[in-house]
Amino acid sequence: MENLDFYIFGRKPIITALKAGTVSKVFIQHGANGPEIEEILSLSRRKHVPSTVYDRKKFKELTRQVSVSEETHQGVIALKSIGREYTLDELIDLAYENSSLPLLLFLDGIQDPHNFGAIARTAEVGGVNGLLIPTSKNSPITPVAYKTSAGALEHLPHCYIGNFPQDFSHLKERGFWIVGTDAAAEDSYTSFSYDVPLILVIGNEGEGMRPAIRKQCDSIIKIPLLGHIDSLNVSVAAGIIIFEILRQRGSSSNLGSTIKDTYHSTHHLP
């Protein structure tokens, strides 16, 4: 699939995209300043990316076009490529090139782009090798998801899949074990041994995994809950399991700070 262009906003995500070389133009609101704006201007010059300063009226027209609030855009908007979409075999090959025990995340029916971005943020810092995204009933990569990911989607290869029986069968043939998540499962996430190439399925915010996806899973795990609330935010749940996988595989550093970052991303806190 050819690259698509879309608008992103927020200073840190734009800095990340500029460093990755995927920005084609930068728009800055007149009067916006600070170290991050200076870095954006410096990177734009270095990368030969055109940057334009708009007066407040013209910038407000652009924000209406992009459908972004003043609190969210932070005085800067950029046009970037959404990045390359990989085929399933390309993503598998890339995952095995980067890890002897690759970990891919399958997002089954994640509707909220904030959750999508927060999961991607945790996945990227947690060493996940790529995202598998259903072609239907799932949030695509959007500007909101990109901003919430804090630029993580710049570094996570992704693949869209739609023929679940065939695609999951192929993943199993390529050595992957498919693990689903369900609050009603018998086995705790800490009792499973993650020393295999792995597909971790993260289900919909309210309904969890679809039955058709559940049938494809080799194992189902849960996170035991001890309080009065009977569920976790889906991005926090994903982070807990991802870092249990790292812990078992011998890389448990930054667990606390990453889950904290995920919570702040999901709840729109600074």
C-alpha cells in the first residue's frame, strides 16, 4: 500500500516524526515559543522540511480543518506520511530478524484511538516487534492515536489482516503461539511461560476478544483483580502483560515508569 499523508499535532510527536524523516511540512502558530519549538525549527532546517508561521486566524482555520483543540495542538501542526504497511510475511520476517523470541500484538476491536496510541506507546518501549491490526471493527492509525503514542507508532511496524483463520494458521506455521486475554480465564498471566514466539491478543475495551479470535488462541490468560472494580483500562492491562513477558525473559527494567506513562497517556494527563 502506498504511504498516506495526514496531519499530526503536539510538539513531542512532531519532533519524533521529524527525526524519523516522515514529515513533509510544518505549520507553527505565530507566538509559539520554547525549547521544543526551537528544536522543531532546527530539525526542519536540517531535514529540509518547509516550515510556515501562520497568524492566529489562519492557524485557527487549520485547526478547524484538522479538528484539533488549542490545548492539544500546542501551537504546531505537521503533515506526515502514515508510514509503510507491511505484509504479514514481511512483518514476521522482520520480527524474527530483530528477536529470537519475537512478540507481536494483535489488537482485536480496539475502538478508542487514545487506547490504541497508549497501547502502542507501551508496546514500543516494551520491545514488541510489531502490531497486527484487523481490517474491520478496529481503530486505524489516526492523528489522535499517533499523538497519544508519543511517537511510538513511528517505530512500530504494522500489518492489517482480515482472514483470521488463514492468517492465524500461517502465524502458527511460522512458529508463533497465540495467547488471548480474558477476565474469565482460569490461568493467571504470571503462570504462563512466555519462552516462545508469541502473538498477544488484546481484546475490545468492553467486550473483550471476539469469539472467532478466541477460537484461534492456543492459551487464554487473565490478570487477577482484587478490588471492587471489575476491569482495567485496556492499555494498562496490555502494559502489565507485556512487562511480565519481559520480566520472564530477563528484561524487567523501567516497568513502573512505563505503566505510569501509559496511565498518563490514556487519561490525557501531562
